[in-house]
Amino acid sequence: MKLIKSEKLEKSMYELQFSIDAETLCAAADKAFKREGKKYTVQGFRKGHAPRKTIEKMYGEDIFLMDAINDLFPDEYEAAVKEAGLEPVGNPQPEVVSLSAADGAVLKAVLPVKPEVTLGEYVGLKATKTVHPVGDAQVEEEITRMRERNARMITSEEPARLGDTADLDFEGFVDGVAFEGGKAEHYNLELGSGTFIPGFEDQVQGHSAGDEFDVNVTFPEDYQAAELAGKPAVFKIKLHEVKSKELPELDDEFAKDVSEFDTMDELRASIRKNMEEADQQQADLDVENALVDQVIDGMQAEIPQAMVDNSVDEMIRDFGYRLSQQGLKLEEYLKYVGEDMAAFRANFAERAEKQVKIRLALEAVAAKENIVASDEEFEAEVKRIADQYKMEPEKVKAVVDAEAVKKDLAINKAIDFIKSKAEVTEETAKAADAQ
């Protein structure tokens, strides 16, 4: 490979031109013929036994030279990138400029590269840390939630009311015709949950076990099933059972049942402490985000679209993985919400672009301040990962990219550096904000 040209284009795109000598090209073409020649059918020859010249005459003189280019391109391109000192962030757009067995080949590749970053101010930034005092009402709200989680369901002889669970059969009709997905038996519906079409749950309230009645509703205009959107529907209902929540008494026995504490006072004190710690963590995170936002606002960089696309890809892979943990495929989810992949990707674009900017800015700060991760910090991170996934540290080292891990650690240290050099003013929110 001989590098001919390395030229910067707009938006952090580069054009590379490099040559492959005739000897290398022809040797690769010979290998391509031995591998691919048997695939071609030529009249008068058994398949796989036609001479190379005959195949080239029939299918094109460059046919095996192009196969050779495809074989050679990855390594030759990588060598050209290395010689040019570039850091690609996406796939190249290759093009053959010239090609012949006598003269070799000249190839062109347009590729996105990691942009140059010009930092603005990142030392002496200002931010406000707002601490929200934990009010008694917040503690009692959490107690209420704990109480709800530990409630037991009992059969009620009273008419169904908000908060009750109705065991019912239903079948839906539009214009007198039953529609797909509109029928179920012994469905447990919590009244007030908003699970069903607006108005449905309201009309179940007031009915008792054994009642048979109609529920009249109208599907929302944006309903996911287009054939039902905006249409009035009638549901035939049979109510089998009404179940109400029986809440436990708020006494010391409750505290013992739901926690490690012996009294309600101890439980309340623990809840308050946890809320205060969570608020401190959130306040610190808000400060961190505010400082990083200032850094990226002052940064200048021509970010290639490929970097944003890669970030979107990562977010979608993560989203798909979390869906799979719930037993749902991404394709099924998209069908359910009525979105195609293009629209779905667009939802991530703004966040992905910001993530790219944040990483570029923090990498630039780390580079400018000579911030690196030590071997000790790397080992500690390996141990943390090992503990998280219950693996041996050596096995973790075998599967992770050590340099990538160290880069991530350096970025975290860059954040700490920015925070350490910032002017952070702490304030306490008004009591009303805490309620």
C-alpha cells in the first residue's frame, strides 16, 4: 500500500487515496480465481474447469481483479488509515479510481473520523446544588405505598368502587360486530388503574358480583389499532367477583413484617434517611449535569453523522436487550406501538447526539489535563465488574477491552476534575418544594 492523498472534507469527513501495486493485486487475483473460478459456467467446459481467460472474456476482464480488491481492501485500508494518522468512527465509502493487472489499483475511501475538539471554559464553572428537605408528608406517602404493597385482597359483597379489583368477562362490539382482541374471561381489572379505554372502568364501578351489563365507550383517535380508532364500542360485561384491598394496621408489627426494624418510629427514621441520601445523590448528579452542559455548550467540533448513528445503534441495542428480559422482541414492541424503525430511531437522535458531545468534551478535557487511569484504578474496576457479574477477575480481563475501560475511567476522572474546579453554591429548597 502506498498512501497517495489524505484530504479533510467537511463535517469531519476525510478522503483517502492509496494504491496497491500490480504484484500484490495479481497475486490476490490468482487466489480469487482458484476460489471463485469453479462457480462460473462456460459453454463447452465442465463447471469449474473453464480457463481463467475464457471466464474473463465472457464475464469481464476485471472480474477476478475486483474479487482481489474486495479481499485486499480491509487490510490495505487499515494500513492507509494508520499511515494518515486518522481515527475512523464509521464505515468507509470505497471507490475504485483505476484498476489494471499491469499498473495495479488506485482506491479512494471517504470516511468519517473522530473530530477535532476545541474546548471552551471548563475550569471555574458555576453551578447551584439544590437540596430538598424531606417532609413528613413524603415519609407518610412512602409508608402508604408500603402498606398498599402488603395489602391482601378479600372478596367484597359491596358494589365495586375505585381501587377494587373486578373479576369479569367481557366482549366488545363495534357496529354490532365483535372485534379481534376484544374478548376475555375472568379478567382481573383494577378500577382506577387506567388499563382500559377511558370511561370503561368508571362504568364498572357501582356494579356488584353477578351483574351483567353494557359498557359504552369510544376508542381514542390515536388508538394503536387503526381500524378501531375513534369508533364507539359496546362491551358486554359479566361481573363474577369484586375484591377489595385490606390494608394492614400501621403498628410496630407492621414495621417488623416489612423491614428489619422493630418499631414504626425506627422505620420512619430509616425512610427519611434513605430519602435524604437519595436527594443528595440526585442533587450531586444535577450539579454534574449542569457543569457538563456548560462544557459542551462551549465546545466546538464538527461531529460526523456516523458518530450519532452509532450512538443511536447502542441505545436501540440496550432497549432491545431490556425488552428481551421481559420476554418481548423489539419487532413486536414496534408493532404494538405502531412505529416503524425509522421513526423509532428518530426518538433517540437528540439524546444520542448529546451523548456523543459529552464523551468528546470529556475526552478532550482528559487529554488536555493529562488525566489517565492508573493500573490500580483499572484493577479496582475489573474487581467491581467481577463482583457485579459473579466472575473471576482474570475472566473479566479476558473479555473486556482494557484500553476502552481505562478511557471510561479517565472520562469519569475528567468529570471529577471539572467538579473540583467549579464554584458550587448550595441552597435549600423551600418547604413547599419538599411537599
